[in-house]
Amino acid sequence: MNNNKISCPVSKKCGGCQLLNLSYTEQLKLKQSVVERLLKKFCRVEKIIGMDHPYHYRNKVQAAFYTNKQGKIISGVYQSGSHHVVGIDCCLTEDETADKIITTVRKLLPSFRLTTYNEDTGRGFLRHILVKRGFATNQIMLVLVTGTPVFPSKNNFVKAILKEFPEITTIVQNINNYNTNLVLGEQQKILYGKGFIEDILCGCKFRISPKSFYQINPVQTEVLYNTAMYYAQLKGSETVLDTYCGIGTIGIVAAKRGAGRVIGVELNGDAVKDAISNARANDLKNIFFIKGDAGDFMSEAAEENEAPDVVFMDPPRAGSAPKFLDALIKMSPKRVVYISCNPETMARDLEYLTSKSSYTVKKIQPVDMFPHTRHVECVSLLCRKETSKALEQ
Ligand code: SAH
């Protein structure tokens, strides 16, 4: 690995990579010390797992489009805290093919007399581009987000893009004519291919559509999930809960790796639909998904004396709610595998669980999912005191 400090000409304006002033080794040291400061009181913190090649790891790349006063088309990211587009042709964290597609589309626009959308007037055509690539399958989706449904010279434009990038497997037009910060609008038209791509993670297949959530660093997601599965120690007959399950990835990997029965719970209805179709795509019959608040689900399940063996929990940055944690204590599974993208809320929730129950934290593993940024992901294992001896392997 090249461990020199890397410079980026737009790092200040973009604001996406906060740690570029440090070499990658120094970044990992910093993240380790942040996690240790917050979590070492619960248990020894394992050494953070970094990337061998911490560049171009993002499988999903978005660019905003804008025409400046000189009539030049710019594509890139919004300057942090503003709606001014900072021009970017290549980024250290983004997939390189995705970046090439974006710059090529930008260069093609004038010859097709296609304009960029103007947020102030609500006029113009191209607003954003979104590219997603399945790293394991090399399927590529290009989403053109437009301010109007009318797409002049549509077929020729699509042909021109495909000539440059025959590896693109699907192209979608998404129409967003709202005054909004959201990139994608409601309406969608498939211009080429199936309208979705597939990727493979931990041996399981996942369908990714323009709007579905999918982990953006698949290499480290495998590391994260493999650690979570190792902590779960599934033997083949366990009842497993995958709470805050998103599109069902953790539960599906657990079902494939031998869980007896898996129930996933997730608040976002679109994600639940994706989870159900992902379970089908993997021929799994022992996994079910419920749309709802994880805290409500847990307290109802506890009332009904549901007794899972393993609970995976992967809450958003805000962490979990006391209602969830109280129900978890009541259900008392043998193992709780807590995955978190925010060590501060993880510390708060671990404090709650360990002070109100006989759970102790047995393992904490930080994983670097987002090199060059300040973010750090952690997996931890909790066991009940009375069973933890027998379960330590
Ligand atoms: N486990 C998934 C997703 C984790 S992200 C993965 O590994 O990809 C956290 C998820 O929690 C998001 O999908 C979000 O929609 C969901 N979520 C947020 N608040 C929730 C709540 N109160 N109840 C259930 N799910 C919730």
C-alpha cells in the first residue's frame, strides 16, 4: 500500500475527506484511538481492520451538474454547506469507471444540445448523474436525473454513451422537477437494460435499483459481515433477528450461513421490498421481513415471549432506543451482535445494556469502511455473564 499523504485539489471545498492531512497508517491510528477512548472501558478493542488499497472504494458515485457564467458545464459535488458545485473529474474515494462515465456524459451534452438544470429558474435538463457498479459482477447502472421528462435525442444520446462504455448494463432516466435537496425524484423510465444491477456480497446475490440502499464499500462490508457472523457462531438451528436490516443483507448472509430462522425488521418500506426480493433471489425460505419500528417490534416480540438465540442490531447513527434495549434485555438472547457506524452512540447503548442487565461486552472490532473520512464502523459482541464462559471459543 502506498502510505504517503495524498493531496486532492478540491479537498477543502468538497469537505468529504476530513483526514487527508494524515497518511493512511496515521488515519487508522487516529480511528483506533477514538474507538478506544469511547469503548475500551467495556472490553479490549481489537486492532482496526483497514483496507489494503484504500482508494476508489465507493461503488456509488453521484455528481451534480451546473453551467457557469462563462457557459462551461461543471460536474461535481456541492461545496460543503452550500449549493455551489465544485468541479471534480476524479476522486480518490470514488470508483474510477464511474468518474470516467460522468466526465464523458458532461463532454457529450453540448453536441446533443442538452442543457444543465438551473435550480433558481427550474429550467434546463440534466440535474445529476448517479452511477452504481457491482464490484463483484461488474454490472453498471447509469441514472440520468433530469428536470423535465422530455429527453431530446434520447436514443442517439444513449447510443453515444454505450459506444464509449459498452460495459454499462442499464441506463435509467429519473425525473426530478421538485425544488428539493433529494437527488432522485419519483418518476423513472428505463432507457436501456433491466433498470437494476446485481452484486454479490459474502456469496449472496443482491439486486440494486436506483433508489435502494446498498453499502458503498463492498470490500470492507464483507470484512464487517464476516466479523459479525464469526461473533454470532451460528450452528444451524438458531432463531436470529436482523434488526435495522435495510435491504436484508446481514439476515440473508446469516440465513445462508446456517441460521434456522431469520426475522428482519426495518422502518423503510422500499428497503423491506428489496429485502424480500433479495431473499427470493437467494432461494431462502427461512427468512421473513417486517416493516416497522425496531423498538416497537422488539417490545411486542418480548411480550409474546419470542426467544431468539442471536440478535443482530445495526441502528443508524443515532443509535438504538431504550424501548429496543429494554425489550432486548427481556428477550435475553445468547448473543447480541451490535454493528454501529457511530462509536459514541454505541458507547451509550453498551453502557445502558451492561448496567441494566447481566450482558458483558466480549469483543469489539473496528473496521475502516470509509478511508480518508472521519467515520469508523465497529462490531461488538455481547453475551450474558452466565453463558459467556461456555460461548467463548
Ligand atoms: N443492516 C443494514 C442497514 C443498516 S443502516 C446494512 O447492513 O446494510 C440502518 C437502517 O436502520 C436503515 O435502513 C434505516 O432505514 C433503518 N432504521 C432507522 N430507524 C429505524 C427504526 N426506528 N426501526 C427500524 N429500522 C430503522
